[in-house]
Amino acid sequence: MAQDTTPEKIRSIAKHLRSLSDTDLNLYIEDAKAELDEEKIPEKYQERLQRYLAAHLASLNVRRVSSQKVDGMSQTFSDSNRTSVKSVGLDSTPYGQEFARLIKKYTSRPSLKLTVF
């Protein structure tokens, strides 16, 4: 059985998730595992896919500062949940984008290339 990802590994790729507890991150890990259980993925890639999908799921619920003023005491937060043409689903976070790239790479079937003469 493949080794599962850990909260520490998620925090190492997504520094903005440091404030989340292990309990919170473990919930996202469980969700990622449930999604991946339906796929036929070689064990050696499962931890990495869990890590990026869990980071994506956790990032959807964490507000990130996109701009900040010091004297005026103003902060603006980016909205990772907004729906636009470019930021929907896995495309809405860099972790989701990496997960999509990896899942395509690890689950794509080699195509048969024939040349007929």
C-alpha cells in the first residue's frame, strides 16, 4: 500500500496553509484519497497526487492577502472561490493546476502510432 501524504508535506508546498491544524489538513488528505481511490494510479505516484489535491482543496477555504497598506491599515484578500473563465475547479489554484498536470501524465495511456505505407 502506498504511503499517504502528511500535513507537513502539504505545508512545505503551500506556506499559506501553515495556520491550519493537522486535524484540518488530515481531513483534506482524506478527501483527496477518496477521490484518488477511484483512479487507477501506480502506487509510486499516489502520495504526490494526494499532496497537491489536498493543498488545492485546503486553499479553496483559506483567504490570502493580495495587497496590504501599512499607514492606512488596509488589506485586500484574493478570492480563490470566484468563478471566472480562467479560475474554475482545479484551475483556481496552482496546486490544482499541478494536480491536473500530474493526473494527466500518470493516467494517460500511450497511443499506438502506426504509419501505413
